[in-house]
Amino acid sequence: MIDVSNLTRNYGAFKAVDNVSFNIGHGEVVGLLGHNGAGKTTIMKMLTGFLEPTSGTIKVDGLDIEQDKSAIQSRIGYLPENCPLWPEMTVIDYLDFQATMHGIADNKKTEAIRKAIKRTALGEKASQAIHTLSRGYRQRVGVAQAILHRPKIIILDEPTNGLDPTQIRQMRSLIKELAKEATVIISTHILQEVQAVCERVLILHSGKLAIDSHLEELQNDQKIRVTIDGDWEKLLRDIDGVELVTPAGKVNGKYSYILNAKLHMAPLIASTLIKSDIQLFALAQEKHDLETVFAKANEIGIKSGAKK
């Protein structure tokens, strides 16, 4: 669906995006994650054709954005971080205008607007002027204009920025619904948003792609945590298949260790400890939250930069 190769964008001597490559398949929900200034918005602007790359290629459905920008843009629904709205217009008038901009035929406009309003729960606000709406409802109007033409790809830049907890939950539900019919890319620096709605993450650091992986793979590292009744580190190291043992603390006389070992090793580890008459208090797969993964991505990015 989307094929990005060696994408670079310079602003003078500054590289906002530095040789980034990735592929996104049909129906994926991908989080573009990174600190402010990591290059997320710049990549989105290039994907949507609003900003030209300094070098590299972008292809969507086999079309090259340099030669087929209009055709690609017709396949994309885009919510910029600060979506430009006409505050004096009513919601329905604004969507009617956007429907025209998207090239929706006059005989299909009404139905397209009705569906967009229903999906974004804007019914009770449809006749109100946009300047009277809360930040959350303005975000919904932005999403509504992005999905009017039923695009194959939906790109949302910081969709929950400035929303309250209730509005964030509503936005998450909407994103999950949109993902049933389209490829969705979400840019954010908020880790919880990626965990809540995405299945894959691209983590940027200083314009470089540090990590590209599915969340499940990132969070389920090949490690096992054991908690036992003494300092039996040497015994753990001697178990066949355990590559590394790292002490993880001592609490109330119980010792914890992180073992670099695949999950199928768990029964062997447990039986070895029991046969050695060692009390086993806990044995579980070690899981990382996204914050840990994000920190790891930053380390990778810093090391990569140091090698330059």
C-alpha cells in the first residue's frame, strides 16, 4: 500500500528526516512515534504531498507521488495537527465545502456528509458555527472532513492533542472503527495512544527511523524473570539454553533474575530449580511497556548519531 524508500528532507543544513525507509500494508494501524521534533509531521506532510522530499521516493498503490500526486491525494484522508477550519461556517456547510474539494459528485454529497457526521458523532452540532465548538468537537470536524470521500489511507497527526479523557476515549473508538475499512497512520508523542489503538510502531529519533516493529514483538522480549529463595545465579547460568543472567534485585530475602531465554525454556528452568531444592516464587515472561521500548529507541538513535 505505502512504500517509502530513503526518504530525506533538509531545511538548509538541518536534516528533519534522514534516510527513512518503511512499508505499510493494507489495513494496518501504524503509530508514528517520537519526541517533538523527531520528524513525524514532516514525514506525514511528505506522504500527503504537501511537502516535497529532498531525496527518496514515496509510492502509494504503486503510484509515485512525484508523478501522480493528485491520484495519491485522492486516496488519502488527512487530519493535520492544527486542522485549518473556517470558524464562521457551520459544521454542515464546512463539510459540504470539503466534499466539493474532495471531488465528491453533487448527487453523492448529502449521503457522504451524513455518514461522516454519524461516524464522528457530530449530529447535535451539525448546524452550529465551528467557532462555538469545543476543542474536542473541532477535532471531530477535522476527522469528518478527512473521511468524507472514504479514503483508503487515513493519516492523523496528533489526533488526541488537547482533548480531555472522555474525548480521548471517543477518538480512540473512532480510530478503531476507521481501521476496519482503511489503513491508518497516527502520529503522536504520547505512548498510551499507540498502545491503545496501534498494532505496529515506527519510532523516530532525530529524523532517523530507530525501530520498526509490531507492538507484540517489541513488548514480548525473549526474556524470563524468575524469583527464588537465594543467590543461585551460577546455577541459572549453567542451564542449557540460558544465554545471559542479569540480577534484578533482592526483596525480603527473595532474589530476582532476568534470563535471556525463550519462553519454551520455562519448564526446564522450573524443573531444574525444583530438582536442586530451590524454592521458586515466580517465573514469568518478562514484558516491556512501550515507555521502555521508547527509551531503547532513543538509545539506538543516539548511538547511531554518535557513529556518524
